[in-house]
Amino acid sequence: QLRLKADAMQALIERYGVLPAVLALDPDIRAALLRPDAPAGVFDSLNHKLEAVNGAATTSTLTLLDRNGLAVAASNWRIPGSSNVGNNYRFRPYFQRAMQEGSGTFYAEGVTTAVPGYFLSEAVRDAQGVPVGVVVVKVVLRPLEASWGEMPETVFANDGNGVIFLSSRPTWRYRVLHQLDAAIRGRLANTRQYGPVPREQLEYRLIEDLGDGVRRVRLPDAGDVIWISQPLPRQGWTLNLLRASHDSLATARTQAALIGAGLLALALLGFVLWQRRRLAQLRERSRVELERMVKHHAQELRTAQDGLVQAAHAADYGESQSLQHLPQGVCVVDAQLNLVAW
């Protein structure tokens, strides 16, 4: 289940992975960023273009930033009070990384909308390869929480700082798994990643570490649970799944019963095969013994026959006394059917 949920999250992110890079190659976007004195009509045209692309790609927002981090065009330009146009995002890590490294990612709440999302950025470069601006795509991951909420297990994701930012339990969102030091709190405050810096810690007590990312813990509102974690290296996140221990034990008992029934069936099958093999061996042994007895009896018959023939020949020559030593009753008749000896 945990792997399936991780794959679903990666698939949602990768669906929009190439969009910033494609938009960064758009000649109209590049031309507008290369003209500091571009008329307002140029950026109005870009607003319409980003709006159309966003409608086709079904992202949350598309934003174009100049080299100073100022949003000069955005797909949400029509929404009063929530438009990104005119806001400066120089403080956002995704802008800084794109200007320095060519691309960047960052999960945070929106500055104007307060709607959290995963930001994908790509630098727009001039003919010499110098960054002149940044294209930003925002992907909302909250629909994942809705699908997680349909499951009996608790599922949540935390960032590298231990802050829970997605959870099937809404009350867990923005709780921390451990206390944050001053440096991390300062960085979260500067980037405005989660609005107010998260401080409430998730309460749990470790009962047993089972290794390989599996623990048994006790939660105040859920009792004993099995806690399984899987890292997501591309984003630096960790995906977690919690299941009640009694559910796991019930599943384990069911599986044990199924395994026991399977082993019993295999044992019965093995016994039947062993019996068949044993019967086949007995039949083979009886056949060999019977053949041996038949050969022995045939040999005895041939010996008796030879004795009878010799006795008959002797009687034919007047030596009928030799017939008295045979164990069988014998009479000798000549060719004219005359009884000559007995």
C-alpha cells in the first residue's frame, strides 16, 4: 500500500515535470523577458497564453518571474486579490535554485492564495545561456489527501525537516515529528513555506523498532500502531503509513490460517503421493516376486517333465520299475494304445 501511494504521488508530480522546461523555450516568453521596457500589452498577451496553457494542463498556476523575482505574468491574472502578478518571489528557494542551477522545486503555501502546492521552476535563458527569468508551475497535491482519507490507515508525508505537510488526518497537518532548531525555524520563517512556523509536535511513544523503516508506536488517540516509512529521495520527503496493531494482528492471523491450510493441503498431497509411490513399489516388488516364483515353478515342472520322459523311455525298454520312484502317478501307453507300464 505504501509503495502504491508513493508511486501515485510521483506520477502526479512527473505529469508536470517537463512543463516548466517547455515553457522556458517559448519565444514570446523569452522575448518579453529580454525587453525591460516591454509595453504592458506584451505581458497581457503572456497572461492570456499562460491562462490557456494552464487550462489545458490543469495545473494550479503558471507564473513568469523576471530576473529579480517579480511576477510579470500569471495564469491567475484575472482573480482580484489572488493574482500572482506584481508579487516578488525572490525569497522563494525555487526561484533562487532556478537562477543558480537552472531548475528548482519547493513545497510551500502560496503567497497570495495560501493554497499549498509543489512548485516546479525552470530558468529562461538568453542566447548566451544567461538566466533572464524563471517559469514556475504550481501543482496542488491536496487531492492525494482526499484519496488517503478513504483508507482505514493513516497516511502522511513529512519533509526533510520533519514537518508533516500532507496527511489523511487534517489535524496532523503542519505538526512536527521532533522539535526544530533555531536555524530551521529561521529558514522556514524567511521562505514562508508553511505560513507560521510549525511548532506543535506529534505525540507518540516508541514501543519497538522492528528495523527497515518499521516501528511499533503508541499514539494518544489511536493506541498501538504499526508505523511504516518510505523515503522519497527525489523530493527529500518521507511517506508514512500507520495501521492499528490489532488490524495487523488480525491480518497476520488470517494469513497464518491461510498458510496453515496451505501447508496442511501440501502435507495431505505429499501423503497421497507417498502412498501412491509406496503402492507402486509394492506392486513392483510383487511383480518381481511373482516372476521369480513362476520361473522357479516352471523350472520344477521342466525337471519333472524330464524325469517323466526318462521314465517313459525306460519303461519302453522294459525297465518299468523306475516309474516307482516318481512322486507323480504315471502310466505309459505305446503307439497302438496298449498299456505297457504304470
